[in-house]
Amino acid sequence: MNFDLSDEQNVVSDLAKQIFEGHAPVERVKHVERAGDGFDRELWHELANANLLGLCLPEDVGGSGFGLVELCMLLEQQGRRVAPVPVWATLALGALPIAEFGTPAQRTEWLPGVCAGNVVLSAALNERGADDALRPTVTALRSEHGWHLQGVKPTVPSAQFAARVLVPARQDDGRIGVFLVNPADAGVQVQPVKATNHQPHAHLVIDTVVSADDRLGGESGDGEEQLHFMLERALVGLCALQLGVCSAAIEQTAAYTSGRAQFGKPLSTFQAVGHQAADAFILTEPMRVTMLQAAWRLVHGLPSRQEVLIAKYWASEAGQKVVHLCQHLHGGMGSDIDYPIHRYFLWGVQNETTLGAGSTQLARLGELIAREGR
């Protein structure tokens, strides 16, 4: 594939960069984290006004008709500013699956609101124990009123703000179904928690009945296909976020070591510093190309499961090395939790482990290769 971005993709990236730089400076991010609820609604509406929240959604629901690669451009720019807005949760986890599999009623009810900035969505992919999103532990029993869902979903991103959370569940017939659950329902307990990067998540304790109309794609929907679709796009979106985090962390480290003097010379002129900074820069390139390859293959309907796992492996392994190196090269300032680089370190660690760290991705990749070989 050609890894050069098209003119349209460069425009998307430049517009997203302009908005995030203008509305997510360091002091604004600190204010939202400390004085707010972790959701910068002003920035959210700026993204909506620029139609960036409808970027990857179909034109018939108010979107721009672009795809996953363009969404990755948006997420990369968010990562560069560690901006506290639920772009990944709403678009990658919620809106894309509804756009692909939703019934006409589901698409009409939720996607125009996403484009307008009025609706936040999410999905509950984390699982307790082995944390395998493809083996959901929530149960779905058919009842006279629809489906009775019961179980616990940990650390659901932005669940406390979401109008609907897509919840995969094991049905009583053995199949997987994905259900649109209202967190405000009386049968759903929302227990807010903060993740490592201080972003809002919530545990969901579910014991509620949803109507048959709230099953993604209706009764005929293939829940296993939907869940694979959701997980693959969630992982690629995380890779794009991690790329932005690491790229910005390296730039900040370069500026810091060039402006900080020791023995009458800038730190950046010392060989040990230069080698570590170069290592960090080099590690971002496989993150970029594997992310773009996985996104491109998904957009074109090509087999992509191996490529997605490889991309997440690099985002996890290389990403955590980059943020550790950058924090280390800041010396004592790297341990100051009020200094910007610390926030990038926390985001890098969070992105590394979300939906499986590097070792988990390697294990899944090995299992996939062995299964395909058989």
C-alpha cells in the first residue's frame, strides 16, 4: 500500500490539529481534569461544528462519508494534545458499529446526534478475568419484553456520559448479541472510576431488560461478526491515539533537552541523550505504518485480523518504551505530576494496556496463525 496521505486526509489532519491546539492547551486540560468531570464539552462542540464528529459517518445521517483512516487522523491529533473528549469511545466503539450494522431506526435515532455533538456513545469491550472481548460474560435471556441482560462490565470508557453503551452478551441460544443499553436505566448501576490517564470510565452492573429493537441490527444481526468489527476498530483507534501521544512526547522532549543546559552545553548534545531520543523516534515509525496498514485493509474489506494485532502490539510495546524514555530524559521534571510530560506518560501506559498489552496481542496472534494453519 501507499503510506502517503491523500490531500483530503491531510486537510482532515490539519483541521483537527488546528482545533485541538486552539482548544486543548495544557492549562485547559488541567482545568478540565481538576475542576470538571473529565469531559471538555466546549472542545466537543467545536469538533461537532467542524463536522469532525461526523467525519467517518455516512452522508445520509449528516456525516462526511469518510472512513477509518480519516478517523485515525483525528484520533492521532487528539493524542498529541491528550485532549479530554470521548472521540474514541463515541466514534470507534459506538458510532461505526451502528453505522455498519444498525437498523434504519437505530441509525436514525443515534447517528445524527453524534454528528451534531449531542450524543455520546460507548461500548463495553473489557471483561473481568482473562479480559477477552470475544468471550462476553454478560448473559442475555429472551423474555416476553425483549432480552434480560445480566452481568458486570468493567471500565467502560465515558459510560457516565453515554446515551447508549453497546454491550456484547452471550444469548441463551449460545449466540453472541450486541445490545444498545441505556446507562440511565433503573436496572443499570453506573460506578464511575478514573483510569490511569485520569479519563472518566465506569463499571456497569447490569440487570435490566432491553427491547428486541435494541439488539444491534435487529433479531437477524450476527453478533459475532459485529463484535469482531467493534474490536478491530477499537484496537486500530487506540493505535492512532498512541501514535499521537508518542509523537508529541518526543517533540516535547526534544525541545526540553535542547533548552536545558548542563556543563555549559544543551542536554541534547550529549551522546547518551541523543541515542535515547533517536531510539524513541525510530520506534514511532513501525507504530505509524502498522496502524495505517491495518486501517487501510479494514476500509477495503481485506482480511485484517493479523494486521490489527500486529499494530496493537507495536502501539503497546513501542508506545510504552517511548513514553518511558521521554519521561526519563526529562530528569527530575519527568517525575513532576504537574509537568506536561507526565500526562503523556500516563496516557501512553493506559493505551498500552487497554484491550490487551503487547504480550496479549502476541498470544492472540499466535493462536490465530495456528488456527488458520490447521
